[in-house]
Amino acid sequence: MNNSRRSFLRKAVLGTAAVSSAPMVLSGSYKQGLLLDPRSYSTAAFAANDQINLALIGTGIQGIYDTTTALQVPGVKLVATCDLYKGRLARAKELWGDGIFLTRDYREILDRKDVDAVIIATPDHWHKRISIEALNAGKAVYCEKPMVQKAEEGHELIAAHQKSGKIMQVGSQGMSSLGNEKAKQLYEDGAIGQIVMLDMYNDRYSSEGAWNYPIPPDASPDTVDFDTFLGSAPKVPYELKRFFRWRNYKDYGTGVAGDLFVHAFSTLNFVISSHGPNRALATGGLRYWDDGRDVPDVSITLYDYPETKTHAAFNASFRVNFIAGSGEDYGFRLVGTEGEMHVGTDQVKLVRSKLGMKPGGYSLISHTEENQKKIVAAYDKKFANERSKDLNIGETLWEAPEGYKGSHYDHFNNFFEGIRGTKEIIEDPTFGLRAAGAALLANESYYKGHPVQWDPEAMKLI
């Protein structure tokens, strides 16, 4: 860490040369805006027989966003979609034409010889099963986060992935962003010193933000295959809310932990090269959206990260509020001994501060005037060489250049380049389990009512 810190300070001097040459600037603080390095993409043209034929399993909200983005990557063609609601298959035809194959049985897609890769954007309780079957069928897999509904399912999926030899990417799309890459570089250069804390929050203030998605007027037992939707979940009477608002139920989803925490864990583990926390304590409750859901709408979880070769021991706070009267907001802040980073997918803000070591009026008031002068003189002498540190405090904001295609595009581009063998996958199943496992500790602790222990190396509950 000391070597990294020195590396950052050397680079920081280049970025603050104007400040350094201006002796009248009080304390030498700076504020600057810079552009992130632009992303370069392959310009190769692909013939029809070189295209990657893609299929979508789960044509809901995220599935449509995923597929729309995936098709922007050159050399990719959509050939099939699957969903248990007929209205979504009709929507697929509106979006992508009559030429695609439509089915309500995902196994028909896995049987097709013309499908090279699948997007799995189903409810969480189907992720493991369909991913394993797709890998066994020889398909490359892009599985939406969280990779699994329960942490113990992850090892079976990792084994299936390794046995198949096929490409698998977990869909936490911010992972491949310019923001994540810059934050990782800054952290490794020692820009914030040693990490002390991670602060993540997600405030929402809308019915849609609380997962109360609209139920279509044509939904009925004829158009919705509810029994197949239930899958391995407990059998319950037909209920459209459970189908269209499945995130609100722990039988099918993973609550705020699997839907929102997992994004932050993906970024955190990537930036600091960590395998994850070893302890979690969760609290929260159902404070407002008492609409039949059985997952909390307010959740606060505290995590302990152990010391490793890449980071000091630190604490993380994850907070989600679905009834935030303060309005919609999101934050992801890494706090260190010498500064902090606010990390987004297309920007990073670094704030460097100076640790106050000299006493002020608050503590000096209890001393005599004579002793106050002596104390101040002693501290001034001890910290006489502070000018170099003063010149390295301030704020820098890096933003994506104009025309950046976005983190979602980058993640799919990484997936397809992985299939073509030109790039390493950034979020494979092992990484996916470490992110999902850490996030799902919140559910374990919340429902059990006590802290839970996690082995980040073995990826198992203790």
C-alpha cells in the first residue's frame, strides 16, 4: 500500500502542476475535471455465417433491455425468444419482427442447433436450472444477476460451467464500465490510502421503483402459464401479482439484496480485488408497501471485510429505502485513510483530504495562554513539511467522453468477445457467486434474526 500511495502521489503532481506553481493558492487545494480514457471497440465486419445467434429466455423488462443492448453489438442476431406470458411473445414480434422463433418452453430453444448463446432473464429461482441445462446443451450463457437464488446453488453451477467448457457471463452490467476501470486504477495507485469503509445506498420513491409493475389486462390462465412459473417454488393458487411482481416474494426472487446489493458487491470486489466479506448483520422491515409482499422495503446491512493482500480490514454499509420521502438517489462511496471515491458507471469523483494533526481552539481552551503558544509552536515544528501534502488535496471528477456506449453495452461486448475467444470474461460464475453470496448474506441474517458468517474463499456459510 505504501508503494501504491507513492505511485499515486507522483502521478497526482502532474495533475496539479498549475496549483503547485501558484503560491498564493491557500492550502494548495484543487478542483479539476478530466475525461475518462475512451473505450475502443473492434471494427471487424462479420459475414452471416460468422454471426452469433442469440436467444432470449425470459422476455420481461430486463430481458428486453438486455436483448436490445446485445443487438447493438456487431455480429449478433436474435433468432428466438421464450416467455410464459403470451403477451410478451407478441411484444417480441413487435420489437424484433416475425422471423424469430417464439415459444413458452425454454427447452425448445436449448434444442435448437442454430442458437449459439442465450440470455437468461427469468425470475431468480429459475437461474441455476436453466443455466446448467443451457451449458450442458452447448450454449454460451449470459445469466442475469443474481446468478443464483441461494448461495449453496452456486457450486453446482460453477462445476457445470467448468465441465462444459462454454462461456458464461453474469449480468451485473456496471462491471465492465469505464467508471469501474478508473476506480480500480485509482485504488491500486493508492489514491484513497487504505480503505476503511464502503457506503452504498439506494433510495426510491415510486410504486414502480418498489417493483409494483403493471399487470396487463389480457392476463389470464390462458395467457399466463402460472404452474410452470412456480417451478421448484411451493405450489400456491393462481395469482397474477406473484407472476408479474415476482420480486416481491422470496419464493421467486431475492429481495433488495439479490436485486440491488449484488451490483454494488460486483463493483466493490472488482475495484479492490477482493473475494468478499466474512460477516453480515441485517435489519429492516416492511414499512410502507404492505401489498402482500414478504420481503422488506427498507433494508440496512453491515458487512465485515477481513484483511487480505489487496485491502485492509474494513466495514461496509448497504442501505435500500423504497419509501424515501427525500426522493430518488443512489450512492457508492469508497472511503480511505487519505480520501474517498464516488464511483458510477460513467464517472468517478476522487476527493483527497488532509488529516488534521494540529490541535485547534477546541482542545487548547483548557490550557493557559503561555502553554497554548508552546503547544502550537511544538506542533508547527513537528509538521513543518506539510506543503507537499497540501498540494495533493482537492477534488477531481473523471467523466466518460462524448459518445460512450455505456456499461451495459460494454458488458455484452465483453460477453461476445469472450465467445469469439478475443477477451477474458469479466464476470464468470466464480465471480458471480462471490457477488451473489455476499449479497444474499443480508437475507440470511434478516430472516434468521442474527449475524451470519461467510467463508469468502470457499464461498460457503459457516
